[in-house]
Amino acid sequence: MTLPLDILMFAGLIAAILVGYPVSFMLAGTAALFALVGWMAGQLDPMLLGALGQRVFGTLTNDVLIAIPLFVFMGVVLEKSRIAEELLETMARLFGGVRGGLGVSVILVGALLAASTGIVGATVVAMGLIALPTMVRSGYDPKLASGIVCTSGTLGQIIPPSTLLIILSDVMSNAYQQAQYTQGKFTIETISVGQVFAAALLPGLTLVAVYIAYLLTRATLSPHVAPALAEPGDRPTAAEILRAIVPPVLLIVAVLGSILGGVATPSEAASVGAVGALLLAGVRSEGNGRMIVLGAAALGLVAVLAGLFPVRLQRSDAGILQWALAGLTTGLVLFGIAAIVISIRRAAKRGILTPIVTSTMTVTAMIFATILAASVFSLVFRGLGGDIRVEQLLHSLPGGPQGALVFVMAMIFVLGFFLDFVEISVIVLPLVAPVLILMGHDPLWLAMLIAINLQTSFLTPPFGFSLFYLRAAAPKEITTGQIYRGVMPFICLQIVGVAIIWFLPSIATWLPDLVF
């Protein structure tokens, strides 16, 4: 008995990825090979491939995905501005005198960096270089310390804004629309990035609370694994705390607030974040930052004026007040541009401008290459009847909709041992999400369960990216085995997080319902 081509295609992809070649090449290559085999076997209509051009064009002009390079740029700029160091140092002095307090400070800093940068690698490496040696010197169990750093760094994937949530919102919106078309609905509802961001906010904070509760419990039951600092240092003043926390919080409010408030689209909010991060890096550079602060305030005032008193000089009844507002707005914009130019020059002078642009282009190219190649793969897979087979499989599982969801979550968890979140999002989810939505699962609640599951893929050996990032940044006395054993309890905590959202769906749906 020969296996159907769609099953062989998926198995061939997994085998090709495990060889170690770039995923985008393996996706496109596997699709091309099985398209040829399917055509020769009479199982694939070659005319179907005519839709490839339209799919590629649709991806490159997708308003949601345009936000990805801007958010990546924001994260890279904040990484290079060394904001993590000051945050960690301040939080360590604030909580260091408490048993387990240093670990709590790492988790809180991870949450703040997650909401301001959203880049897992940058956060894990920064805390691996700064916090991990301090925790080990202070008597923390190396396994626990490694697990805390790895897991805190992955919060950048569940706390908005994040690349995972942007991709997930696009995939789930398409799945939701496909499910409605299947139901014969003519008025189609969509899911926006803002709704997904709102849905992810409370689940992300829930995970932070779960991590802290676990750490404090372990510190209470086993004081030797997470002792209080013998010399925590001088308690930071209110001014020092504000100086460390206020800049990232302002950036978070500017980005998330503009999206959740309906003031800006995700791409516009990402632009605000990119410019804000650049100005923040300029302020933190050597030299007087007053001009940059005033420029940032001028740009903020422009946004307020544009919302309250929109200027339309093309109108025939535009009077002196309109022209005065136009002149004021123009002056403020020019002042803001001058602040941006100063920030760019300071970044270039520090030698970080080129690495910022290079890292942004590299990460963006990797993400979009995977998305485009996955589009080719999914088209051929559907042409071979794979989507029908997946639908039949999910409907035949025992337990109905709940049983199908348990199966899909288990499959995503297992695939996370070998595949990246982007690959799972753009290959697997388009096949299973429409069926699950048709079975009656709320798309936003479903997206949050999947998001936490995909976040776990950064922690699961052997290919968890957080493990690799920490291995590169950790001191030599921290072994790879200690890192792997250290994340095991936190992988269990991820499952606890999924269970909490599963049984308390309002955590994911309350805020989107309230805001939207």
C-alpha cells in the first residue's frame, strides 16, 4: 500500500528541515518536487500553480505584514541602546533583598522588554550576559537561573506587540473568513491585529503571574535555590526607578495605546514605535538629549492636534485659524524631524546604525522568505487534497470539537520540538484553524491557546531557540545540560498557562470585547 502524496509531502518536508538547510528553500523545493510528481501522477492540476503570482503579490502588499519590519527595527534599536542593562540593575536593587527577588526582577524586566522590543533573542542574550552571572554568584541554582532567563525572554512572543501575534492575526483572520465562506455567509467578519493584541495582553500577564508564583513558592520551600542577595546594594530612589521604567512604558503606551484606541493602524503604530525607539536611543547616547526630548514632545503634540483639530487647507472656508494651525503643525513636524536626524547621527557615531539596519533586514527577509515559500507549499498541498484529509481527520477524532482541539494542540506542541513558530504558523495553522473555527471554537480564544503553545517552542529541546541564545551568552560554568533541565519546569508552567486560558476563556476575550 502506497502512502498518498499529501502525506508523503508533509513527511518529506519535516525530514528536509531536520537536515539543516534553510527552511524557506526546503518549503519551496519540496513544493516544486511534489507538484511535478503530482502532475505526472495525474493528482495535481498544473493550472492551479497560476495562483502563485497572486499569492505572492497579496503577501507583499498585506497591510498587516508591513508592520513586521517596523516592529523588528524598534526591537533592534532598543537592544542596541542598552535599555535592558539599566532596567535589570534597577530592578535587582529594588527586589534583591527578598528571597527569590532577583529572579522576580528578571521576570518583570523580561515582561517590560517583551512589550517594548518583542525580540526573543535580544532579551535572552541581554539577560544571559547581565542577570545570569549575578544570579549564579548570589547562590541561585544554575538550573533555576537558566530556566528563568530562557522563559522570561520568550514573553516577547505572547505580550504585544510581537511578530508572532502579527503573523497569527493574519493567519487566523484568513481562517475565520474561510470558515464563514464555508458556512455560506455573505457578510464576512475579520480579525484585526488590534483585537489579537488586546486578546494577548491579559494571557501574557497571566503567564508572568504564574512564573512569579512558581519562583516565590520554590524560594519559600527551598531557600537555597533562590536566596536573597547578601548585599543587594542601595535601594534605588524614585527618580532612578522612573528613569529606568518610564521610557519603555511610554513607548508601550504609544504603540499599544494607539492600536487599542483605534487611533492608528498596526503599521502606523509600528512606525510610531520605530521612531520612538530611535529617539529613545538618541536620548541615552552621550551628549545633551534635551533637543531630542523636545522633538519627541513636538511629534506627540502634532498627533494630538491632528486628532483634535484636523487641518484641511484645501477647503474653501479655511480661515486664519486653519492657516495658523497649519503653520504651527509644520513647525512642530520640522522640529521633530531635526530630533530624528540628531538621533540617527548619534547612532551612526556610536557605530550601531549599521548593525541595526543589517539585523532588521536579516530578520525581516527570513520571515518573509518563509511566509512566501509556505504559500507555495500550502497551495501544492491543497492541490493534492491535503486540506480535505486534515478536515476528515479532525472530524473523525473522538471527543468532538474538544477532542479535535486537544489533538491539534498536542501536534503543535510536538512540532515545536523541531520547527520554528513561523513555520508552524504558516504551514500547519492554515490547514487546521478553519476546521476548528467551523467546529465552534472562538477564533480569538483559539489564537491565544495557539500563541502560548507556539511560545513554548522556544523552550523545547533540542531546537528551542531560547536554549541556543542562552548557550551562546551564558558563562562557561553553566552547562548545556543545566540549561535544558532548567527549562523543564517552565515548559510545564506553559501547559498550566494553556489550561488556565482553556478553562477561563474570558481572560482572552474580555478585553477585545470591551475595546472593540
